[in-house]
Amino acid sequence: MRDLTKKQKTLLDKWYKENKAQIQTGRAFFDIAECDLFSYELFEELQEINDTEVLSQNINRYIQEKN
């Protein structure tokens, strides 16, 4: 499965709700690699649920759409 699962989206929604005030808006795109608020532990947890070759791109796109 290449898309984010419901469980992954739930974790990302929770993270976004907790951090949306601190996320830089006005950028053309969101990148987890450049976001200090996005922990490696969260990324590992998302990988354990469903690891794909495009996971980071899917996360970036999902957060960007919310932002």
C-alpha cells in the first residue's frame, strides 16, 4: 500500500493539531526534513505502521494540504 493508512493519518492529525501554530506558513511546501518539530520517533512510528518508498513524500503532501 502506497498511501497513508488511517492510523498514520490519525497520528499526523494529532501532531499537526499540537504544532500547527508553530509551523511556518507561507512556504511553498512542507518538508519534514526541514521541520524541527517533526521528531524522528514519530517518523519511525509511521514507518512501523506502513513503510513505503514514498512515505516521506506522502507525509509532506498530507501536512501541506492541511496547512
